[in-house]
Amino acid sequence: MDALALNTATKANLADVRASLEKALRIARAAEACAVSGRTRKGMEVALSLEPIVYELNTLLNAASMINRLGKS
């Protein structure tokens, strides 16, 4: 892979990370709002919907790390 392709892939990957984090933040805020309003069980239910996002983020970060290592070799 050439440097331009690695740079493009890194930019796209990091944009995906940001988008996922923004979505996760919205969910976390909703979960917190539920808990603050006394609906703790609903807050936990909402918070648990973060699990697939966290999994996806981990995968995206692993991909970014791999792309970064490819760029250094």
C-alpha cells in the first residue's frame, strides 16, 4: 500500500471512530438522564445498547493501529 492509500484509509477510519463515539455519547447521555429521573433500570437497559458500539470501536481502533504499523514499514 502506498502512503496516499494509507493516509486515506486512516482518515476514513478515524472519521468512523468519531462518528461511533458521538453515537455512544448520545446513548450514554440518554442512559444518564433515565437514571437521574429515577428510571435506573431503563438507564441500564439503554446503557447496555452501548455494547455493540464499543465492540465496533475496538475493531476500528485495531484497524487504525494496523494501518499505522503498515505505514511505518
